[in-house]
Amino acid sequence: MEFKANDYKTNEILKFIRQNADMTQEQLAKELKKSKNWVKNNEQGLNRYFFEDLIKVANICNVDIIFKERKQKLNK
């Protein structure tokens, strides 16, 4: 499965990855050595997680994070 991360909020990405790995918040928290509240709060957008945390989640959930160059540069 492939999705464009730019189309989602960071909390939605974390939840999407966890759910697609068929893991509960408790299971992911245990693997991350964090509390269930850490997972819950991040999925609700109450906290912000670090990129390092996303890498750990991706590894636990067997997801690859791939950086891809945009075909066109955005005008800012």
C-alpha cells in the first residue's frame, strides 16, 4: 500500500501505519517502550512526535519510508 504523507496530518499518519499493521495502541506502545497514552495522545494530535519516533514505528510495523523528489518544484 502506498500513500502520500503530505496529504495527511502527522497524527493521522501514525494511526494509519498502526492500524494497517493490525496493532492496538497497547501493542505499539509496548514495542516502542512508551506508554499507551503516548500513542493515544499522538494519534489524537495532542502531542507531536519526533521523526525518530516515526522511523521506529515504521520499523515495528514493517513500513518503508521513501523520500521521492517532486516532479515540479512548488512556487513559494
